[in-house]
Amino acid sequence: MDSAIANKQRIEQLPCIAHKPEDLETLLDAGSFRERLHTEISSSKNRIYLVALYLQDDEAGRGILTALYEAKQANPELDIKVLVDWHRAQRGLIGAAQSDGNAALYREFSEKYQHQIDILGVPVRNREVFGVLHLKGFVIDDKVIYSGASLNDVYLAQHQRYRYDRYHVLHNAKLADSMATFIVETLVNSDAVNCLSQSHRPETRMLKGAIKDLRLKLQRASYQFAPEAVSSSEVGLTPLVGLGKRKNKLNQHICTLIASAKSELTICTPYFNFPRSISREVKRALRRGVKVTIVVGDKTANDFYIPPSEPFKTIAGLPYLYEVNLRHFAKQNEAAIARRQLAIHLWKHNDNSFHLKGVWVDRSYMLITGNNLNPRAWKLDLENAILVHDKNQLLAEQKQQELECILQHTQLIGSYKFIDKIDAYPAPVRKLIKRIRRIKADHILNQIL
């Protein structure tokens, strides 16, 4: 317990931006997120900076792009920048035919309107498999709308299906300025970052030197702001950013946060594949007597899941690999499950998918993040988060409402035996997993998935 106290002191010493609790709003579903995004875009006055893994060529993506262009035509002085992953924007969906990807959509829109907006591609590495832009946060005037969601039909619940995430609106000029400054000075101003709506774009191989420079800069980067004293009627906000496995401040602070838990720890992740450092801290928390709750998507709620009735693709083996990890973890911690110290909740709601992540500690801290808390996020992708310090529990009701909403469509696992064994998987999946194990590729896969 002494170590938990020491780690809590480290978290308490992090610089904060003071924030009024009434200016933090939690949206509880994807439809509300879509509507709010459109409302804020149409009423914006000065700036709109959207950062996402991708903005898709589908109805919801086109809807957001139309709203942005119409806002720009109505107010040509409006500063609009959309930043997406460079590689992801220039290819089709995994398994689909070769195409120019979403870049074709951006070019189409740029040709239709008089006043242009910047749609920029950010290459975190030379190849997508080794790292992507996983930074989150939409800055609209003095607000930050933060979600792990990208911009497409399923994330924005455009039709019947949705991909469940977390959605927060923070009205705070200093936070918005800090995140906007990072976007412009670190990303937009980099020679590696180029416009995606132009038909003649540089090839990635021509950008190798610039990408290396950008990556080195990102590994040292942090959000800049003047630390503020937080009164008893306020909460504190600490924006965090990290890239790479060495000296990654975001990773370090997440581990310290988990290590600071004295009574309660809740972790949400869509893909059960903790980095070793998180696994170690969760085990230590259990040994300290902390009540640990883990919420993870059922394999059928994974965005890569393909029903057995459809033709099998190798990528469809991923949800099963995550479930193998989960069963192993549950088996290792069966005693903690039996004494109700460890609660594992599997999320499943019709044919919708689960993309939700976050950490809650002792009702005093809440991490809002797009970080999947897996080895890929830990080592390869550019990630960020906002740590909310709430030692006076001013957001207790709102946090509880969000957690109840998250748990609404979950099943509590009473024993590892309730999680499917490999023997119960469809034949192509069993064959794939056995092949992976035979060539001992499971460790390598876990590092990049």
C-alpha cells in the first residue's frame, strides 16, 4: 500500500489546467456524439481542428465534410484543419480492392467548393503496420470534443449499427489552445505532413527523412500550458501525449495511475492484450486488495469479427486471439474472480461493436483516452489522453452514469470456464491459431495487433 501512496503523490504532482466541473459534459451514445459534432461545427466562429485516424468515404463521413465545407463557405476566415493518418487515407478497407481510399473523397470535395480547407495526412512511420496517427481530440473554438471514435457510419451511428466509444465535451480555452498549438506546431508545420486533397501527392518513400524527423520530434513532444492551482470547487485536467516504447511519458503516467489505486480500479479496452507493464500493475493491484473491474468487448463485438456463416478471412482470427488472452488471464486469476475482487464484464449488444477505453481510479481520477492499452499503442502509435483529477468527487454522478451506461450491455464472467475454449472455435480459426502457435508467431502478433 505504501507504493500506491507514493504513486498517488506522483499523479497529484502532475501539472493541471483548472476546470469547472459543469464545463465537462459526458455524451452517452454515438448518435448524440454525431449530432453534437454537427452542432458545434455549424456554430463555430474561429477554428475547427479535427484529428482522427480516418474520415471515411461514406454517408457520415461525407456529412461531416459537407458541414465543414459549408461552414468555411459561410465564413472564409474560419481556420479549418482535418488531420488523418497518411497511410490509412490512401488505401481501401482491409480485404477490399486496391483504391485511392478516402483521399479520392477529399479531392472530390476540394473541386466542388470555392474556399478550401486543409485535409492533411500525417505519417507516423514509413509503413502503416509500424505506427499510425492515433491522436484524438477535436478542437472547435474553445471546446475540446474528445472521443476514441473515427469519422464514419458505424462510429457515428449513421444507420442501424454503431461502434460504442466514449464521448466528452470540455469547454476550456486553455486546454483547447494547448491541444491546438500542439496540432499546428508539431504536426501541421512538419515537412512530413502533406495535403491529401491534391491529385499529385509525394510518395511515402520521398518523405522518409521528414518522417524520421517528425517521429523524433513527437517522441520528445508534450502539451504546453501554464500550470494552474485547482480550487476545491474545480477539477484538474492534464493533457498527455506519447509515442514509442522508450521514455514515453503517456505510458509511464498510465502505469503510475494504475499503480496508485488503493481501493478501486476500472479499465476498459476493446482488445484484451495488455502490455506487460499494465499486466504487472493489474496483478500488483489485485495483491494489494484493490477491487479490479475490467470491461472488454465480446469477440462478436470486435470490429474484425466475421460470423462463421460468412467466408473466413485471416483478419477475422483477431477477435479469437484476444479471447484466448482473456481466458488465460481469467484462469490465472480465478481465485480473485471467485472472491469477487476481480470482475470481468464482456460487452455485447446485438451486432454492434465495442471500441471503448479508459481508466478510473478510486473515484478520484478518470483517464479519457483513445489508447487501446495494448502493445501496439504502447510501442508504435501516436497516442494521447486527458487525465481528469477529481479528488473532491465533483464529477461523481456523471462518472457513475457513464459507467452504468457502459455496463448496461455486459455479462459478468463468473469463471474462466464460461469463456470459449479454442476447441469451440470454427475450424478455420482453430487451424489459424494452431499454425500461429506452431511457428511461435503469437508473441510477435501480440506486439503489433
